[in-house]
Amino acid sequence: MTAGANPTRVDGAVTAEPTGVDGSVTADPTRVGAEVHPIRADPTRAAGGPAGSGGPTDPAGLRRLAVDTLDANWEHDHTVPSRTLYPHQWSWDSAFIAIGLAQIRPERAWQELASLFRAQWADGRVPHIVFNPAMRVGAYFPGPELWRSASVEGAPAVDTSGLVQPPVHALAALLAYRRAPDPAGLAALRRLYPALVAQQHYLATRRDVAGDGLVCIVHPWESGLDNSPAWDEPMAAVPAEASVMRAYRRHDTVHADAAHRPTDLDYARYLAIVAAYRDHGYADRPLADHHPFLVECPLFNAAFGSAEHALAEIAVLVGADPGPHRARAAQITEALLRRLHDPGTGTFQPRDLRTDRLVSARTVLGLAPLILPDLPARQADAIVVEARSARFGVARRMDRPLPTHDRTAPDFEPLRYWRGPSWLNIGWLVHRGLLTHGHPELAAGLRRSMIDLVGGAGCHEYFHPDTGAGLGSPAFSWTAALLLDLLAD
Ligand code: 9WN
């Protein structure tokens, strides 16, 4: 395969100057939980200092904080992940958010998923960003001018990205319905079911680049763990120069500390990969010939398999046939075991399709297949051993939060985004996996540690993996939503 990205062809530079740290805030900033203070406003936390009294510690106070955060981030028919950093709609965020909304505002949970799926492409792909046309140009980088979805046949009327994110939506829809099992929820499930099936069909048919039954991601953004050390090896092969970024104005580093975010070289590569995909019209068939980043991710594929398990249950509820979903779920688990299981570590590793090798970094992605109920006991046990090891520290009483990367690795970075910090959506998935495979005490320890994180720092985007200090956006929607879910169990 030849890398087809040409960094000089990346264009769509955004020159609009953001109007200031609160330039994109539309919520009433006097409301509790509204995101009015960038993380840098609190230097102790930005530096990763000790967790302070950032959040309430009693369940009622925590719940109120979560509800206020979600209310402040609600935008007509969806929830923005963060008013400042991410002021549009994101795909897997909406799924996690719907799980929390189902408890407090079920009608919004269904609106959240419906608005996302209204932007589904004709080929079934659910875009990872749906741009809100009411936001000013430059509110997020890269914006619609880079993606140019409007010029692609089969894209929706609204501007979107051309990438996808882990398909956690069927699971979210099922869990939302379980929290609010009323006729309106059932009607919503009925409407969503064909769209969820089309999402899986797209992934199974267009993205099985290796023909091995697994989905291939074509950009680190598709993993949701953008700058995970898992992508260092495949990313190193993407031709790009950090200096390319001089032509652009990054939006994220206006709102968050640059030392906590992906680097300029990461971004140059992100843009090069987008350009390669976009310039081929976001077509998936010729990916193997030219695309510079082709990886099978264990978390993405675990979500893909778990979606079939969830669809089987949804099918029963809406009067469809669960059989094909069960059969596909079994095939996906089998493919994961065959292609991504690393007998050396006992866990699962991403496979770089450009080299046909498993990547060596031991990140939290390797724990994700635990969410599959049909994962054989031997492999599930090995994941639990890895989770309990010094790398990840899951325990009945956790002394530190679950990190996103092996904390004993030399490239573990406690402050930089997905290279170490603790995130609630990942903890929530691992918690679910521990319960699924019969480890209620470990699950309880992890749950306690996640609730304590928010109690110590508030509804932050992510947390320092040693001190628990809040990092990134201080009013992050999926943290609030998943906290509600954890509190309800
Ligand atoms: C790029 C919205 C998204 C999450 C991702 C997280 C981050 C975007 C960014 O924010 O990604 O998609 O600009 O960094 O990595 O998981 O969905 O919250």
C-alpha cells in the first residue's frame, strides 16, 4: 500500500479569530454547570494539582450537578459535548449522553439519538460530527470547510464530517429504553431500529477492509481516543510536517492547555488523513490501495459486536427477528479473537493493516472486549488480570483512577488527553464488562472511583490519573450523563 496523503493538499484553513474563551457560549452563564471558566482559570488543576473541592460529594448534589451540566449543554435537539471546546454534535458522545438523559428527560434522550441519525449518510455511515449551522464559522476546527460533505453524493443536507466513531448507539438506545420503558420509548426504538441496522451494515460491508469480519478505522478520530499511544506506530507512517499547522488556527488550544492536547504534528497528520479520505470522495472501496491510516481497533470492534447483541434485544422489543443479530455478534467475537488477541499479553491489541502487525502499546483499548457477553472465559479472565495489574490498577478499593494508558509505560503522560488521563466513558465501559463477566466487587471499586472523581473535581472532560484533578472542559456532557447512570445502579 502506498500512502496517498499529500500534506500540501490540505486546505480549508480557518482564519476566523475566535471571539474569546466564551465566544461560543450560548447558555446562560449564570446557570450552575454552564461552562464559563476555561480550565486554565484554575492553575492548580491545570497543572494537575491535587483534587480539591470541585464537586459535591453527596448523591443528591452530584445528581444536581449532572442534571445542570446536561441542561446547560442542551441545544434544541441535541447536547453539545462542551460549550467551548466542542460546540456541535458528536456521534458517540450523543450515545453516552442519551443513556444519562433517559433517567431525567427521556424525551430528550430520544431526540438526541434521532437528531444524530437524521444526519446519517445514504450509505449508512453515522458521521462523527454533525455541525450546527447556527454556530459561527471558526467555532470549531476543523469545521465544515475542511470536510466539504455538501459536495458528496449521499451526504445529508446538514454539514457533517465524513468519519465515524465507535458504534455504541444500539447499546445506548437499549439502555435508554430500559431506564424509561414507556410507549414513547418503544415508538422511538421502532423508528431507530432500521437506522441502527443500516449503521452496522455500513461498517460490516464498507469498512471490512481486510475481509476478516472486523471494521477498519481510517482515522484516529474514529477511535474516539484520538492521540492514544496505540496510534503512534501507524501514525508514524503518515507523511506530514508540524509546520503545516502554521496555516491554520487550532480552536482547541484556545480553550484548553496545549500541553494537554494532541501536538501540532498529530494535527498535521489528522488533517492529511482527512484530506486523503475526502479527496477520494469518502469512498471506502479503494481504501486498501491508498489510505495512509488503516487500523482494526479492539474498542471499536467490541462496540461493533456489542451493537449486534443490543440489536438482538431491540429486535425482540420491536417485533423483528433477533436471529441474524445473534449470528453476527458471534462472528464478530470470533473475528476479534482470531485477529486482535495477542497471546503474548493475553489481551487485545489494535492491528495496523498497513503492516499487518499488532501494535505493541498496551493501552486501555485492550480491555474493551470485556463488554462482549460471549467473550470466552479464558480471554475475559486474562483481561481482568491486565485490568488488575499495576498498568491499570482496577481493584475493590482503587487508590487511583483507571488510566487510559499503561501507567508503567515510559510514554505514559498523565496530563495529555488520551495518553494517560482517566475518562468516564472508558471506565463506564470497563465497569460494564466487569459486571458482564462476573466481577461485581471489582466493578463496585471502579464505580466508586469514578463517582469520587466527579465528587472531587466536578463534571470534567477527563481527570489526572494520579491526583484526580479535573482536566479539559469543566462541564462535559458524557461525564455528567454517565455519572447519572452510575449513581442509579
Ligand atoms: C475530535 C467530542 C469529542 C469526543 C472524542 C474526543 C474529542 C475531537 C477533538 O472530542 O475529539 O473528534 O476535537 O479533539 O477525543 O472522543 O467524541 O467530545
